[in-house]
Amino acid sequence: MEIKIGHGIDIHQLKLGEPFYLGGVKIDSDLGILGHSDGDILIHAIVDAILGALSKGDIGTFFPSSDDKIKNVSSVIFLKKALEIMIDLEFHINNIDINIVLQRPHINSYILDIRTNLAKIIDIDIENISVKATTSDHLGFIGQGKGIMSTATLLLIKNP
Ligand code: ZN
């Protein structure tokens, strides 16, 4: 059995009045994520983990921030592109483990929605998608509410 591990990490600024999407789910908050697209760091981390597992570069390889066509687009299209590349190479995702680090807002009530939405897009069982949120205990730029970070680790398995 051929298996490949992938890891992705992403950090963006938090700003008042920006949109706030995590895993394609809209978060209700005065703060939002500053980004060229919709700034969905959770999806950006997953995309980098998929591409990383396959040694196909990173999200910027396919969607450079200099490209005006991706301005304010939903990051779900980035994930669909990464999944397309993975499917072409005859791999599937076994499971994903995601961490989100932010001081505020509290997002625990959104986690089930995020897992449900990702399971639908990726077409795997929700039990194979873990989403965890933590704070940086008021330390650093994340603790001061200026930024947000997400990591994603996943396992790809070659189709039988
Ligand atoms: Zn990003």
C-alpha cells in the first residue's frame, strides 16, 4: 500500500470588516481574515497539505496572489483543484487533522459545520476530518488578535 503524508500551514492577518470563512463556513464576527481570496486559511492549509504530500508545490504554484482573477474568490475552488490533481494521480484522502490557532472569536460552535462542509466537498466520512481550535494564551500577534493560523496534516493512500 502506497501512503503519503502531507502537512500545510497558513497565517493571515485579522482585520475589522473583512469576510471570515473557515472551511467554507461563514463565521459571524466583526473581525475577518485579510487575504487576496476570501482568506480561508483552513482550506489554504489543506490545499498545501495535499500538494505537499504529492510533491506538487504549494497553493501559490497554481493560484499566485498576483492573479487578479482570484481576487475575493471562494477558497473552495483551490481545494477542488488540489483534489482534482490528487484524483488524477489516483490517490484518496484517508484522514485530515486540522488545528486553528486564534484568540477570538470563539469558533467552537462552528466546528461541526466546518467538518460537515469539508466532508461534503472532499467526499469522505466526517469521522475522518478532525478540526481543533486553540488560542495562543494571549501571546504574540495571534494572542493580540492581529492574526490567525491554521495547520493541516493528512494521509493520502493510493487507490487499489
Ligand atoms: Zn492563505
